[in-house]
Amino acid sequence: MKKHLNKGLILPCLMWVLAACQPGQDVEQAGVSASPEAEPGPQATVAIEDLAGRLGVAVGEISLISEKSVTWRDGSLGCPKKDMMYTQALVPGALIMLAAGDKEYQYHSGQGRPPFYCAAPQSPAPANGAD
């Protein structure tokens, strides 16, 4: 019997595994979380550079609060837009929390999509599968 791989799932799964294995980061039950001395992973670096550009500040003025693997409730990746329809399936991804000054910012990723700023974020699915 011949088995077929769903090639559309390979990249997101690989990104999720690689995000969980970033050097210099502490592994928690919910995923990867930055410690004060940790270096940002590749996705957090992209988010930091984007936020610095949005705010017109130096990259050094952006702080990484946390970077963790999460499961989003649907294809909106926790950042639904009005009048849009999304796949209704759990999606592995990442939640990156940044700070600039006294304000916090969320960046979301998943489905092979690089991290993007989310102005009106929703929370990911609970880690234990309970609502």
C-alpha cells in the first residue's frame, strides 16, 4: 500500500518543530518562551524588525517579552478580519509578544506564514485542549 504525504503540512510542521528548538530559549509546557538573556529566534527577529519600522525606532528599542508555539483556533491565526471566512481547523503557529516603551504588541504566525502584526488579537486555543 502506497502512503501519501500531505505536502501542505510539511513546512508548517517543520517550522513549528524548529521554533521549539531555538538555542538559548527555555522550553515551557505551552511552547518556547524567551528568557531575559535569550536571543530572539528567526521569527521574533522578523517581528522586531517589522515593529521597529512601523514605529520608526531603532531595533534595539524593541524588547522580546515572549516567543512561544501555540495552536490557533482557526485559519485567521488569532487575528480575524471583518467579513473574511477562515478554515475551521486548529492551526499550529507562534505567538510573539514584543514591547516598545510601555506598550505591548502581538505578532502571530502559522501555516508557513511569517509573523505579522495583529492589532486586535484573539487568544490561541488552550494548551490542554479544554475551552
